[in-house]
Amino acid sequence: MRVKDYQLGMIGLGVMGRNMVLNMGDHGYSVAGYDKNEEMVNQLNLEAGTRHIAGVNDLKNFIHLLDTPRTIILMVPAGKVVDAIIHELLDYLDPGDLIVDGGNSHFSDTERREKELNEHGIHYLGVGISGGEEGARHGPSIMPGGSHRAYKQVEPVFNAVAAHVEGEPCVTYLGPKGAGHYVKMVHNGIEYGLMQLIAESYDLLKRGLRLEETEIQQVFSGWNQLELNSYLIEITGNIFSEYKQTAEKPLVELILDEAEQNGTGAWTSQSALDLLTPVPGITAAVEMRNLSVLKSQREKANKILGDPIGEFAGDKTHFVDTLRMALYAGMILTFAQGFALLHSASEELEYHFDLAGIARIWRGGCIIRAAILNEIGIAFDHQPDLVNIMVDPIFSRDLVRLRESLEMVVCSAAQLSIPVPGFMASLAYFDGYRSGWLPANLIQAQRDYFGAHRYERIDKEGTFHHEWALE
């Protein structure tokens, strides 16, 4: 190891950080890695082979290995850890150096950190990275935001290590400030929504139709060959094929039914509330994860309230096909919610998103990659200011056609006492959005009655208050 001999630095050599370093090394970049955990440092050095990679557990030594101006990528848990590392780095960095936060930081934290570091002359990028372990190693989807000048410093690296679809890298500059982490947050919100719909489909197949695990595996694998083709559907089929730890049941049947979360789904719902943009399916997914962790309460409630899962009396083959079409409708509507939120944030937060570009970089590497993103990208190419893909000519036609399947699945689930809030929220979102009239006039009357909040009228301009009848 020679001083100032490494083009890039990586702080955090866990699964994502280590695999990103190896990915960069594969593409000819020299990378120094730092972690306080000596075992992780040793693992990186062991896997480095002949690549120009060095792992160290001394921060000062790490800094001295980097060529200037330095580019340091953080792959560490979001929150206080990021702030602590930045504070520690300030003793070593010089004006013109660049810090890249590749974790799941909240976009507001990213904007705060960028402002603080700019006062020291240090550049800062908030970069969303999706793809898990496999993506980090062989090509993730990369979502950078912040200073465009700073982005140009790492653009060749990102173009090289990102996933590629039809010859295009799954990375593009997204906008100023916290734009990159905002897009990653919405990506994760969409991920929550899709996973909930898939889980509800599994529940209907398992407890509703009472299919065997091998039959469920065949259903999901078959769906992945059709319009539902996506990474999440693909791995769901694979999950039901995993028997390594038991000869009797797939491993998934031995996993406790409590779903964890890292907060990004809730952040999506919170931001949507702030921007007055409905994302009911995503919010339902967050709430069901919250409900899932109330395991002891659910078990007690089951004894008191019962669990009368009904007997499905219809044609199972026909219902599986109906469920496939309902799931596709739910997939469209989940992406519709995510892109509608991006559209709102583009204007309100001044990120100036290229929504077609976002659809394109999500086609490969990331967790929500799906064939439908090709059509979403085309829709935004034709109408860059499209406020919601539900009114795109192709998607609107599909949703009108698929609504009956969505309704049938919701009704069947209610009759079977199987909770499907994701499907229900999707149906309500579609019907609510296409409704030219909603009963919000009554809500306005109620607000004016008890709080004199005033209301608008359809027959004249202005705002009004009425002296309602006394109680």
C-alpha cells in the first residue's frame, strides 16, 4: 500500500459496502476500505484477490491512502452514525473533497448535511442504492442527488458499477439537495406496497384456496412469465422452492409472521401527508407491518374473537387467474401512487425530477424492477408532466378492464375473513381518483358547523360561513 494510491474510499464494510468495493474493483478502480471491525476488514482483504483493494481499520491510515481530491463513500446505518462519521472526518478532509452517503438517510438529513459541509468547502451527495447484496456486487440501481458538479466527479464510477438494461446504466443525476434520497425513499415505499399485495395474494392462495406449497410455487413462477414479471414475483416463487432446512415444509413456513421495517415506508407516507398526495396502498402496507409485530395481542384476540376462515366454494383455477389480474392492477396502482408523490415533490421541493428517467433506472438492479416500468417510462416520455399514470391512455384502459378482478378479489377475501388492506386500498384509490364527486362537501359542512371553518360553494365565488341550526 502506497500513500495516496487509491481513487475511492469506502467507510462501512458490511454486506453492501464490501460488495460495492468488490464491484468497483472489478471495473478497474482502486479502492481503500475502512471499518472499525477488524473481522470485516480481513474479509475484504481476503476477497480482494488481485484487485487494487485494501482494507484498513485505522481512519487516519485510510485517509492517507486516498488520492486527492478525496472521494469517500459511506455505507453505514442511517441516522446518528452518519453524523458521527462526518464529524470525525472533518479533522482530516480538505476543501474540494467529496462525501457520498450511500445509505437510507432521510432526505431532510441529507439536505442539512450538505449545507453544513458546504460551509467547510466539502461536497456532499445523497445517493440511494438499491439491489441488496446481489445488486451491490454485480450492479445496483443508483439514485444520486445533490450538487451536479459533485456528481460529475463520481459519474464514471457510478456508470460503470450500476446495472445495465439495453445498454443503459441504471443511474442518472436526479436533482439538487436531497433528491437522490427522496427517490430512494419513494422506491422503498413502492417496495412496501408491492410486497404487501404479494403477501395478501399468498394468504388468499394458502388460507383461502388451501393450496399446497408446491402449488403456490407454481402459481408465482407462472405469473412471473406474464405481465407480473418482476424481481419480487420471481423471488417469491423461489422462496417456496427452498427446502434446505426441512424436508417437510418450505423454509418460509417456519418463519415467524412478524415483518420488520427500516422506516423508509413510513417516511414515504409521512411525506405524502405533508404534500397532500394520497398513497393509501403504501400506507396500508406500513400499517400491516405494524400490526404484524403485535403477535402476542393477535394470538390473544384470536382466542376471543375467533378466526373463522371460510371455505372457498368457487372455481379455484378461475380465481387464481382473477387474482393474477387483480395483483397486476394493484401493481399499476402502487407505482401510480409512488410516481404521483414524486411529481408532487418535484414541484413542491424543487427537485425537478425527470420521471421517465427514474422509471428507466428502476428497470434493473433494484428491488422493484419490473417489466411494467418500461411502459411507465414510455408514458412519461409522451407526457413529461403526467400527474398520474392512471390517466395515461394505456394504463387507464388496463385499469378499467382490470377493476372487476380487483373487486372480485376484495369481495372474496371479505367473505373468507382474510384481511387484504392492500387490495382494498388499491380499489378505493382507483374508484376515488376517477370519481368526479366525493362526499367531502358534507365534511366541509360539518367543519363549518362545529368550528366555523368556512367552505366554498359551487354556485358562487368566495368562502362562506353559515349559522347552522342550534342544538
